[in-house]
Amino acid sequence: MRWFKKKEKELPPRERHIEANLANSTVYVKGLYKEYPGKKGAVTAMKDVEINVLENDFVCIVGPSGCGKSTLLRMVAGLEEASGGRIVIEDNDIIGPGEDRGMVFQSYTLFPWMTVEENIKFGLKLKKMPEGEQEKIADKYLKTIKLEKFRNRYPGELSGGMKQRVAIARALANSPRVLLMDEPFSALDPQTKADMQLLMRQIWQEEKPTVLFVTHDIEEAVFLSNKIYVLTSRPGRVKREVPVLLPYHRELELKDTEAFIRLRKEVNGYIEHEKFA
Amino acid sequence: MIKVKIRKPISRKKYLLLAAAAFLTVFLVWSAVSSAGMVKEIFLPRPSSVLRYYLTAVSDGTLWENTKISIIRISLGFLMAVVLGIPVGILVGTFAKTEAAVRPLCEFIRYMPVPAFVPLIMVWIGIGESAKVAVIFIGTFFQLVLMVADDALSVPGDLINAGYTLGADTKQAVFRILIPAMMPRLMETLRMMIGWAWTYLVSAELVAADTGLGYTILKSQRFLKTDAIFGGILLIGLLGLVTDRIFALLNKKLFPWAKGGRQV
């Protein structure tokens, strides 16, 4: 079944390569268009969205509620169909969801009948990876998320923060080309949320997964990412591309520094302006 | 100051005690009313008469025979409905095309009163054992399909999406995510449905049978043997309670992760 209808004929490989504007681009979104059927004709939710995520980069998307940032991420994941435009993952137009794009959802999506370890191994089992290798990968990521002691527990026994840590491990264990994260910490309490942000940045510093992260929390976006896309409200468009010029090694204290606060206010300004325009 | 709080939990001991007290109260009221002679024996038999009926029916073997045949009928009818109804229900709750083809039809048929089918079934398949099984099947199948479909629909979309983004195809998403995720609710559905099956068993036996618990009740009515009517009804209630508890226990043992059939 085709989830993503391609409007034009497939381009020959060489031209396709030229169209990607950078050779090390992992996610390349161009002219993305999304409309919903409404009572008075189609409603345009998103128009001309262009996004570029380089290999090993950490990119955040922020925007006012209803700007379609989650929809954008779900389209990249292949879970929703775009109405037009292209989504290219390393030279290939996407057709539906796939293991090359791992995702961590806002809601808890661990499989409740599986232990923590079985959850992490799920994607590897689907690939029919030998048991020994599965074990090795599970060990590694249990250590990364600091839940070795919980490997045989069921999700029902975990706190919200722990569940999301397992969800991150489960996605990373599959070694996706890009890790998509849809407001994964928004349901957590402030302290857990801060801990999760730190853990996420550390994971990125150590492993360099390519991450595309959607959030409505500007502080979170500034702390985590190397680049922020600010979207406008309906129809969603890229309003600004903000480079995050902050130190590479980040600790929570960074949030109190002048440079951090200035950048946070700058990004916030782009959004505030949009709200009351 | 709130003294009685909504849904405030009580201990298991207290729960059992209250449940037992309720049973005892009903029994005592029944004994008192019937023994005091306020109501004629023919309308409300004494507990002792019902007990006497049980003793004779057990000793001459008729009670066991009738219970056995009823249990066989209900098992066959229910099993057929389950074997066919669960796959169809899962398809309805999973794919919009099957839903469109099956749901409206099932909604239509399930409103048709099952006892009204009894004469038709007699014409079609006679008055043999298959007729009783057919009544139970018709009574439970269509309802079951719809309830199983709802169980399948209750599985959160992002649980399935998580599977897709981990590399599952649709077949794997159904067999390795959707079905395991809906199992606790499915068991709850079966627990509800077996109760309905008992109701339809009696409808089937009231009309076209010469054995079974339903038939025993009907025959006793002809001779105004209210003690036997009471005996039959109480026995069905007891069997229903036992099956219900078995299902509840199975659910607890098979799906410990689900905590009372709810999704975690």
C-alpha cells in the first residue's frame, strides 16, 4: 500500500542528487504542502515548508500550537500523507513509515505486555537479528538510559520519565537514519523534564544520532539543538531558521547564562509576534 | 468535610464480607416470607422445598443429565461464535473496508430478537441439537463481532504507529501489536458474552427441547412445581457465576500486565 502519493514521475538518480542542496543532508523537506478537507472546502494547514537536517545534526522545530509541527513530523515519519511536496531521506523519497525513521511519541507507546528489554529488542526481532547481537545492543542502550536494573520490569511499573527513556532506547536500538521526537517530554514534571533534556543532549554528544525534535517549549529547543526552525501558525510555514550558537558540551547550568537567555528570548520573540499579529 | 468519597477503595476482606451479606440477606428475606405463610407455597416455595427438589433430582440423575446437555449446548454455540466472531471482529476494528461491509449489517441483525428466530430455525434445521446450538450462535455472534471490533479500536493508534516506525509491516502490526494489546479487553468481552449465551440457551430450550435446564424449568411450570423452577433458575445463576469467575481469574493470570483489563 502506498501512503505517500508521488505527484511527479520519479526523477532520474543524478538529477535527484542535485536537488538535495547538500550532500550530507539526511532529511530534506521541500515545498511540503498539507491540506485538510473542511466544511467550506479544503483548509491549508501547511505551505511551502522547507527543512534540511544534516547528518548527525540535532534540529528542533518550534511554533505556536496549531502550526502543524507534529503533523510535519508525522509526515516525515510516513504516518500521515502530505498533500504535495517532497520528503527525501538520503536521496530517497519516502513511501510510508519505515525502520529508517525511528520515532518517540508524546504519549506512552511502550508495549505493555513486553518487559523493558523485550521492548528495546522489538525492532531487532522484526529484523531477525541473531539473539546474541540483540542482547548486546539491548545491554548497551539499557546502560545509556541508566535502566539496567529495570530490564525485566513491565512498562506498567515504570514512571513516565522511565517510560520515555525506554522509548528512546527502543528507537535508537534500531539504528535509524533519523530519530524523530514528537514533544516526548511534554507530559513530564519540570524536574524530570530537565533531567531528560540533559540525558538527551548527552546521548547526542556521545552517539551523534541525527535528531529532528518537535516541541512547544522554547527553552527545551534552545538547550537541546544546534538549529531551530520556527514555524508560523496556519498555514504553517518556516518563519525563521535560527542557528544555536552555544557551547557543545551542555549542562543544565547553561540555562542561566546570558547567551542562553538572549537566544531563548529571541526565538520566543518570533513566536510571540506571530500570536498577536 | 467529605465523609463518603466517590470510588474510595475498600479492603478485599470487606468486599467479600459485604457480598456474602447481600446473598445472605436475600436468602433470609426469602426464607422469612415463605415460611411465615405470607405467600402461598405455589408462588414462592420455601428454601427447604427447593433443597428437597435438588436432593431428589440429584439422586435420580435427572439434574446432572439436564445440566450436562445444557453445558454442551452452550459450549458448542459459544465456541462457534467465538471462533468465527473474533477474526471477523478484529478485521472490522482494523480495516475500514471490512468495517463498512460488516458493521452496519451486524448492527441491523443484532436488533432482531433471537427468540423470534426459533420457529424459523426449527423449520430450517429441525428440532435436533444443532437447532439449540444455532440459537446460541445467532444470539451471540453478531453482538460479539461488534464488541471485538470495539476492543480492536480501543488499541491506541500511536502504539501501532510505534510498531510501524520500528519496521513492522501491516501484518506484523496486527499480529504482534494490535492483537496482543487487545487481549485483556477481549477476555472481558468473552466474559460478558458467555452471560448472554446462558440467556439464549434458555430461550432455545424453552421452545424446542425435551432435555436441558431450560426445558426442566418449562416442564415444571406446567405442573406448577415452583420449587423445581426455582431450582433450575438458581442453578443457572450459579453456573453463570462460576464461568464468570473462571474468566476473571484467567484474565488476571494470563495478562498480569493489564491490571483489571485496562490498558496501562
